[in-house]
Amino acid sequence: MLQPLIRRLRRGAMDSKVREAIEAGIGLYHSHWGLESDDNGGLAPEKAGQAILDWCRETMGQMRRPYGLDYVTFAIAILGPQNEEIARASFGVLRPGDFYDDGPAPMRLETVLDGWRSEAYFRPATSLSAVIFSWGDITRELLLAG
């Protein structure tokens, strides 16, 4: 009778630690690119895929990988003049190797961006945003927290 109660209390404490770590931004990486327009020389839509992949690869090189845990969750969004979301895409859970030529991320990313270009989502857009969540970073934080 006592063991289930102890397990439930420990699970509640772990849930609380996870929530606090996520709210503190542990494991969350974000980048933002201004897009090319008549007024500025921002990122051209045709070059967005390579810029995002370069950022992802560099960022993943900085992440923690406790016990080899190198999974990330990756998403991008295109934003309008008032920072409103025009379109977004989530790529689910991936590993660093997935972001190189033989992995699925470059092809999936270009497919999404091609779709956005063909749907003219880039016309009203002013910026592009990418987010990576590192499962290794949050795991390390939770291991250190005990």
C-alpha cells in the first residue's frame, strides 16, 4: 500500500521538475531571420533551407548528450509583419545525423519551403523562425537536479 503512494509522489515531483525546466527554457534553441524585401537585404526565400540547416547543425553541436541521448524536436514558422504566424511545420523527433545530406530533414525542409513558396506565403512574410528542443539538454538538467 505504501509503495504505490511513494511512486506517485516521486512521479509528481518529477513532473514538476520537467515543467519547471521547460518553462525556464532548458533545451530550447531559437533562431529568427528577417526575410528579403524591397526595404532590406534579408534572407532570400531560396536560401532559407540552407540557412536553417546550417543553424541546426551548429546548434546541435552545442547540445548536451547524456548517455548518448541526442534526440531533438524541430519546427519552423513563417511570420507576417505583426509577428503573426502565416504557416508552420513540425518535423517531429529527429537525431543530428538526420540533418545531413543522407538524412530526411534536408529533403523534408525543402519540401515544406517549396510548398510555402508555391503558395506565396513568403510574399506577405517578414521573417522566418526555427526552434529546436533538445531532449538531451533537459535530461541532463533533470539528472543534475536529482
